[in-house]
Amino acid sequence: MTAFKTILWSIFVPGTVTVILPYLLLSSEFDSFRIEISVFRFFGLIPILIGIMIYIWCAWNFTFVGEGTPAPFDPPKKLVVKGPYQYVRNPMYVFVALTLIGEGIYFETMILVLYAALAVILAHIWVVSYEEPTLRRKFGESYIRYCERVSRWLPKTPDRNGVNKA
């Protein structure tokens, strides 16, 4: 049942943010600033695919390692520090940024890059004001130690002992 809830959440929330809203922006009057990059637009597929792979990996870990879903109302019961979470604390938001920037490049439009910037700003506010305090209360010292080892947004390189170095 948890996997089903994760699939539903993934379709409706990340699907809305990375597919439906970009589609609406592309078909609106806001999309008047186009950039012509011709064949180089296909390089936009790289961050899109990387972003999608990151999200799938995160959702898998939330569901099967953390025993919960990506939804704030049904979060993992265990602190997830495996997979992409060993490199950054918020890889799902990194997925959103990569996907939207890739879409901006692929569709040759600045509106999606600006939308990506807005999404990152809103994600940062959400993480700092809600997620981190909630996780600190729920997981206590183990979450605090995790925050000391793993960066919020930019990956650090782990050493041979699995400890991330700046």
C-alpha cells in the first residue's frame, strides 16, 4: 500500500510541478522570451533524465528503506540517509531544479529557468521553516549528526569511510 501511495503522490505532486505547470507556462503569454540554441537544446535532456533518476531513487528509498512516502502527511518512519541522501539532504528538490532547468534548455525558453529559480527559493523556505525543524523533533540527535555530515543542497564527496568532506 505504501508503494501505491508513493506512486500516486509522484504522479500528482512532482508530476504537476515538472510537467503540468511547465506545459501551462509554455502555452501561455508568459513564454514570450525564447532562446535559440538549435541542436544544443538536446543537452537539456541530460538534466531531465538525471533528475528523474534521482527522484525514482529517492521515492524508492522513502518507500522501502524509510517505510513511508514522499508526502509530508505520510513521511518515512525511519530516517533515510542512503542513496542520494548520502550526498545531499534534499535530493528531491534537486530533482525538481534539474528537471526544470533541463526543460528550459530543451524547450529553448527562459520562463522555465525562471520558474526553476522560483521553485528552488520556495523549496529552500519550506525546508528551512518546516522540514528541518520537523525532522529534528522526530529523529533528534541522529538527524542533527546527519546534518553535520551532509550538505543541504550541494553534494560533498564522501571519503573511504563514508564521511562527506567539503
